Amino acid sequence: MGGILFIDCSSKKIEFGYSGNPGKLYIEQLGPENNADSLIFFIREFFKSNKITFKNIEYVSLSNGPGSFTGLRICSAIAKGICYSNRSRLIELSTLDIIANKKNIVHKTIPLISSNTKTNEFYYSEYINVENRIERVSDYKIDTIENILNEDASYLINEKFPAGFPDNLKSRVEDVSALSNIDVMDKLTRLSIDRNEFGDYMVSEPFYMKDFVPKI
């Protein structure tokens, strides 16, 4: 298997990673002073310092949203540019799937991604543990946080609570933003490769609610 470049700009924490072979994963996180538009510079510097060439990239794995509109657009452009110039294969991962896999869950888990801070609406989906595999058991959905937090489930959020999040509901939700997304992306990406599940970089776009396609 060739090298895998991982890119995640779905939140304020910008990350990328690289794996040349299973078991060896480099993870780099940009400082808070850096935005997604500086990501390609840091990727190039990392490759140069580790004597890796872009020709080593056989796969580009993208955390494709939902999430930060600007960040997802920039990272989508970077991923598609590398795939186009290098003929790398594109793997698009739902950021909700990534968040759900950041914790070892024992019952239903619902990851949350803010959609509209003014109305307290969130993207979400439902996941359960099936023989130590995290499986999605609902469509991707959107609703107000008050309506979402009405189940007996573990709730995960991948950023600090947005302004306006009800204080009385914060204890119901666990902030997992300190954990890297790249570790989870590595696992999900290799599953996609094994299943021969690839995206088309010619038409790929960030994964927003209007683009959600029910799979259940």
C-alpha cells in the first residue's frame, strides 16, 4: 500500500497526518494562529523535512464535513488538487463518523456538529457498538439541540461549546476536541481502502446537509 495523506479542517483545530505503512502514523497540528489557508505550506514543509515526495501519496483521506464552511472548502480544494496532479485516490469521510469513533462506546452515541449558532441547530447521527465496531444506525440529520438531547445516549462534540449553547445542557455533552481526529481517520481510511470505497475528485464537494444521502 502506498502513502496516505490525511487532512482535517472541519473545525478550528487544523490537522494533517501521513502514513507510509501500517503502524507508523505522523500527526501534525497547526497552531491556533494558523488557518486552513496555510495548510498546504505546512504539508510541504513536513514532507521536505521527512524526505517524502508528493509522488508517495497514493491516497488522500479527507474529513469532508459537515463543519467549518471555509475550512472544508479549502481542504477540499487541496485534496482535489493533489489527486488531480498526482492521480491519488480520494477517500471522503463524514466528520460525524469520525467523531463517533473517537470514544469506545458501549451504547448509543450521538456526535454533534454546530450548524447554526443563532438557532442552536446541530448536525447529528446515531451510532451503536456492534461487536466492537461503531456502526451508524440512522440517517444524518439536523435539529435544535433541545430536541436532540432527549435520548438515553452519550453525546459528543468536537469543538468548544458554541456561543448560545444552553448552560443547563452542557453536562449532557462530552467535549472530545482534545483528541486527534487523524488516528480515527487512519482506521476508517484503511477500511474504505479494503472495501474499495473511493470518491471522485472531479465532483467532490464538502458534505453539508443538502448533500446528505440516506444510507440506512
